[in-house]
Amino acid sequence: MNKCSIAIFASGEGSNAENIINYFKGNDAVNVVLIVSNRAGAGVLQRAEKLEVPHLLSQREELNNPTFLLLLEQQKIDLIVLAGFFLKIPTYLIAAFSDRIINIHPALLPKYGGKGMYGDQVHRSVLLNKERQSGITIHLVNEHYDEGKILFQKSCEVMTDDEIRDLAERIHQLEYQYFPKIIEDYINRF
């Protein structure tokens, strides 16, 4: 079996990216070979450096330019993992990586998905609507925000006294526990 090369796209601190990199470290079948971020000050870039994973800054203009695909092809990328990436993936990239782009969303889709629904905005909406459960959804990416085929969902209880940070922490723990394993399971289906 050929080694699967992953590119992780992230816009924030990169704790999920680091968790995925560490999960696959020493794995004979899977390797994280590239971190892509659209934000110059993103913590994920420092984490990539610390973990000795090549990384690059690719803002909206570069990402939307089809020549970006050449860069991914040069790196022999097999799978793209979105770990808190806030830009919409362009249709040319979705077509080139059909069923090979995985995203994690911090809610139980189809609730609280769509444009602008990420991070604390999702948790705030869940709390304002007095939901009893939230969770994570791991799904394939298509042309529409958060509407790709669902690969996995896991729920957690929303406490009546939860603040945004409380719910966010509970969701992060689910992400850390399940995201790398679901990626691995999906790769094993290739």
C-alpha cells in the first residue's frame, strides 16, 4: 500500500492539526506532509515549524488561483484535511480532490452549519437556542458549506450553566479523540 500524504488546512491555533500530526507520527501508511494557512499570524504555522512539517501561507487569492493545485500535486497530496479552516474551498479544488477533502465542524450538522458558522459563533448559537446537545460532525467537503456526506457524528451534553468556553472545550475534546481516527478509517477505505 502506498503512503497517503495529507495536507492540513487551518486558520487558527492549530491544536487539531498538531493532534493529527502526532497521531500519524511513525505511521507507515499515512504522513502529514504540508500545513496550509490563510492567516499570517495563525498559531498553526508555529506548531508546524515546531513539529518540522513544511508549511505555507496561502491567502484567498492564492487559494482561488488554479495554479495552487500544481503546488499540491508537486507535494503528491492524496487527502486534504480541514482543521479549522475558515475559507471556502474553491470548486476547482473540490473537483480535483473529489471525496478527498475532509472537514470537522463543531456542531451536529445540519444544525448550525453554513457560511459564517464556525468556532465560537456556533457555540454561541447552540447556547442561545438552549440546545440540550451539541457535538462534532466530520464530513466530506462539497461545493456548499457544511453539506457534504457525513462520515461521523458524536454528541455531548450542553449544560444549563455552560459558557461558550465550557462548550468549546467539551467539543475540542471530542475533536481530539475522534478526528484522527475517522481520518485513518476513511484512508483505509481508499
